[in-house]
Amino acid sequence: MNIDLEERMSRMELTGSPVDHGYYMPAEWTPHSRCWIGWPERPDNWRDNAVHAQRVFTRVAAAISRFEPVTVCASSAQWKNARSHLPEHIRVVEISMNDSWLRDTGPTFVIRNSLSDKEKLGRSKVAGIDWNFNAYGGEDGGAYEDFSLDLLIAHKVLEIENAPRFPQSMILEGGSIHVDGEGTCLTTEECLLNKNRNPGFPKVQIEDELKAYLGVKKVIWLPHGLFGDDDTNGHIDNMCCFVRPGVVLLSWTDDKLDPQYKRSLEALSVLTSEVDAKGRKFDIIKLHVPGPLYLTEHEANGLQQGDAKPRIPGTRLAASYVNFYIANGAIITPQFGDKKRDDEAAHVLSLAFPDYEIVRIEDAREIVLGGGNIHCITQQQPASP
Amino acid sequence: MNIDLEERMSRMELTGSPVDHGYYMPAEWTPHSRCWIGWPERPDNWRDNAVHAQRVFTRVAAAISRFEPVTVCASSAQWKNARSHLPEHIRVVEISMNDSWLRDTGPTFVIRNSLSDKEKLGRSKVAGIDWNFNAYGGEDGGAYEDFSLDLLIAHKVLEIENAPRFPQSMILEGGSIHVDGEGTCLTTEECLLNKNRNPGFPKVQIEDELKAYLGVKKVIWLPHGLFGDDDTNGHIDNMCCFVRPGVVLLSWTDDKLDPQYKRSLEALSVLTSEVDAKGRKFDIIKLHVPGPLYLTEHEANGLQQGDAKPRIPGTRLAASYVNFYIANGAIITPQFGDKKRDDEAAHVLSLAFPDYEIVRIEDAREIVLGGGNIHCITQQQPASP
């Protein structure tokens, strides 16, 4: 008997780009086989030894697991603790990490509908991009100093799944891109053109890499992300996302004195003047931000000192309702304890996604305290077409 | 859309024993879907920071991977190193461990041919037993003091594979049992009745647990394992194993002055007088041990001090040719640099397994130095029937 050829081939690192092999990144609403989530641990970013964050991550994982299989990745030190908190039907695997943002450190999954001519280089219909990573800026404003474990997460996930891997030397976090699955990518200049990511790369080269790796034809650049989202340098997934091709949700505020106003208006102007890869004008749905919310002294006091950037009481929190996760048949959305805005957001989402169940996660503030939200802690693995 | 019910159900811890659910442990020659191997690391058991052992483990993994998929488990600290040494088509997952004997710390996989009436408790045809473990004796002669990570290995493997898990509070290492898949279990009194394993358990209770968990009808007890196999207190897998139902290979020596002689003779006497679960008399094939081999001063000097039992130069090594692995279509067997015995063993094995390729692993002495051999470092996962 011989080894299963499919497995042997799938283990290979693929040369060339995903597009060379017929792969592209599907939209988040394309059916998933699984959702990947990390497990918060570091006490310099998650207050009170991460107990509150772990409670909310557990709630998110449990909510998503009603709609699709979920795997939570936890370090060796935390595996037993994670296993004991999470519902039994959620898979818990050991993957060590510096921090727990699987959106940014996990693989970006790509799919193909048929096998390419280069079938011999891998027969899987699902593969993953393993981007380079420098903890959101490296020495120039990065969120934490040591990201050596984060650099291995995507590779480890792909090994577990026996999925081919496309290594990419360009630094990119998954939270800085959104695609519509029909050729359009949304991103921000604030992040992707930041000199702390890929300083030698001109805009056109970054676009070329996105086209070759995500299979998109057009990149739409918003100038900035959300006000206060300094950790990520303005990831798109806190600012604007697709509902379906041609329709976007945009973080918004009616308060002209809020520094967010200028950013939202600027984005609105770009989106109004642009068309997508298929030539469609955008239908833009505004989603009002909560608050504004600020880090309290009590919250800041729960943090230990480490190699993470210190958090100062009174800092504006990067809270936004567009940072939701699209599960199979459900929208898993953050709630911030701002009753009026929470209800309003749930209502807007229910109109935008009429065929989806809207699942509201209370206390998502705990995730914002660490620098992101539900979309940032999740990574969808598309089902094999 | 709802979560895949099969996955949700497979994640459950099953109550009752494997036999209650129609499972049994198949013989090692039953087709495998995968082989699990650990990655040696601890410098107090693997000389020169485990570099030699890692080289030989890599050779074993590569040899097996010619016949079936292989997954190697490595700690967070070693994952990158393991990944760089192992061939690309071998899967490497992060699983931390105190030592690298997947035979003893991994799950014992069981299968069932049809779904039971209790289908609602799990629909998988492959499940795993998660035995209790105390590092070969705990405070009473255990091989190392801290085995907290080893206790989690089986559970972690089963999570990765989405296989139902049967936890067992009885202490048992997989290397202390062999089954023929037709109702017979081989083991040793030296190990299973040792007071450092399950002191409150009379022999009959241990037999009952083996029957309920492995699906065997009869347990055959050899008095002792191999001479010098003090680390494991005489595991059966260094002493005697099945070739097929009714046929066994027995570690042997012609040297009446070798302390091994008495042990082999004793075992021969038991095997000659016994019949298996189906009433068959045994056909017994003798397999002469190499050497005798002894730990050299140079080898001992390569060990660092830790919480592992110290190794004394001049100690007899527990080297035996029965400690091979049956892969899909191949026998992966240790070679010790004893030309005459190595050739003889390969010849005996080729006669015993005429339909298998005999793959000889040179330098297996490096594994013996750590206390086991090829069978001890591997764990087969049977294919779903």
C-alpha cells in the first residue's frame, strides 16, 4: 500500500501565487467548514489575567458553534483551562501565540472551484495564505515586542487541516482586508501604506500582491480606519465591510465634533465616487458607532506590565458594530452596553441581513479593551466547493 | 444552517466503555489512516540535547510516511525545529509533552464496524481511549517527576482528529498491551500488576477493564518483560508481539548465562501451555536479541541533569527486535549495529511477514538510550472501517 497521494501533495508548500493555481478568497458569507478562534492569555493586554476576556471569547465561540464547527487554539499553559471553559462540542487544539487575534495571525483561506492544470502541485480545493506579520508595526509602534509564536500560527493551522500553504513575505493582517468574492477588495491607506508594515512597497505593488493572492481585480482604498484604532493602524474591519457585492456597512457618527465624523465622511466620499470590480455603484448603509467609549482607570489597573504597549486610562476605545462575524446563517455582533446604539445596530444588521439570525454578544467591551472585536478574533475556513 | 451534527456529537466524551458502544481495539496490521509520533526534546533523557534522537525519529517518521500519513507532535519550543527536519509531506502539530512516547501517552484507538443503538452518543467509527498515566511508576520508580503535559496528549490528539474520547482512570501505557484483534490480549505481570501503577486493582479487575476497553475476551499474562527494561517495568512490546492471530514473535536468547534467557524461557512456557481467545495454540517464532548492549560512559556524559531518573554507564540496554511498527504494508524495524543479529532479525521478520516490505532503521540504538524503540514512539490510528 502507498501513502495517500492526496495527503502527500496537500502538504507541499505551493510555489507561485494562489491565483496561479486557480484560488481566490471567497466572501465571508460563503459557507464555512469551520471557524478558528484564539484564546486570550497575556496579562499585559487582557486585564485581570484575561479572565473577563476568556469569558467573552467563550461566549463568542459558543454562539458561533450553534452555526458551524469551531476550533479554539490555546497555548500549552492555557489548553486545560480553555478546554474546561469551552463547551464540549468545540474543538480545542494547542497552538501557542503571543496574542489571540486569529483574524490577523491565522491563514487567509482561499478556494478554487475546479482543479487547475497544475494539479500535481496540490489537489486541495481549500488552501491558506501565510502572510508575514510584525505585531502591527514592529519597532515602529507595534503592539508587542515578541511575535515569534504568532509568526507560526497560520502554518500550524494549515498543518492541522492538511491544507496547502502559500507563504507570503509581505506583512499583512487579515483584519486589514475585506473582499466581496467578486473581484473587489476594501482596505485602508492608513494601515496598508503605513511605513511600519512594508516600507519598500509602493501602492501599486501592494495592489499587485493582493490581486495575485486574493484573486481580486480592484482594490478600493479608504484613507483611514476607525478613530482610536491605533493598535492596528486603522484596520478596515473596524471601519467598513461588505454585506453582499455592491453593498457595504460603514461605521458612522452623526456627531460632527467627534473626530470619527471626518473619517466616516471621507470614507463615504470615496465609496460614493467609486465603483466595484464589476462596475457597480455602492449601496452604503451607515452603522452608528457606540459611545464614545473610553478606557477607565479601573480597567487599566487590571493590566500587568509586559512587552505590550501600555494602555492609558481615558483613551478612546475603537468600538464599532461593523466588527461582526458572518457565520453560516448568523451575524455574531458585538454589543457595548450602550442600549440605544446596541439596539439600533442590531436593527440595521437585521435589515441588511434579512436571512440571517442576529446574535448579540453582550460585554464585547472586554474584547475592545484588548484592541479589537469579534471579527478580529475569528477566522473562517471556507467549505470545500 | 445548523452545525454539523456529526461533529458536535463526535466531540462528546462518551460515557460507558468502548465495548458498550460496539468498539474494540483492532490488531496493528489492520489498515491505518495515520501514524502519530512524538518529538524527543528533554536533555536529561536524550543525549546532546536530543540531536541524535531527533535524527533517528526523523528517519522513522520518513520511513513510515512511505506507507501511510504521519503526524509528528512537537512542543511549542521545538515545533519549528521539528518542521525544518521532517519531510514536507509529514504533518507537524504542536502538542507539548514531558517525553516523546506516543505509544504510551497517545490514545489507544478503537473502531467499530457498524453504528450502535446508542448512535446519538457519537457517530464516529473510530474513537480513542485516554488512559491514566504516571510516567511509568510515579513516585515509586517513575521515569520522570512531572508528567502533567503527558496526561493531556491523548486528549489533544483526539481533539485534532474529532474522535470521541473514552477517559479511563486506570493507569496504563499502550506499550504494555498487544492485541490480535480477535479477542486476545498479551501483557506482562511485571508491568500491569506492578504496585506502582494501580495498587488497589486485583488482577481480575484489570482483566475486566481490558475486556471492557479493548474488546478482548482473554488476557494472557507473561510473567516478565525484557531484561533491563526497568524504565517501563517490562512492557510487552519489547518482549513479545503478534504476527497474526495465533502467531507470536518472542524475544529470545540462546545464551543460558544471559539473564534474558530465564525470562524468555518462562514466557515460552506460558505461551506453549496457553490457547488464545479462539482456542488456538500459539505458533511461537523466536527472535534473538542483539548484543547484549550496554550504555557507554560517552553516551551517559551527553545527558544533562533533570527530573528524569539518572542513567548509569554500563547499564544493560533494553534492546529487542520485537519493538517494530507494523505500517500499511511494511515492518519498520530497529537495527542496532550488531550485523549478525540485525541481519538475522530482518530475515526472521521477512519470513513472518511475507507480504510486507521490511524497512530497517539503522542507529535505533539512539532510541533505546532513551528507554524504548520504534514501537514505543509510534501510535497507529486505524482507518474508519
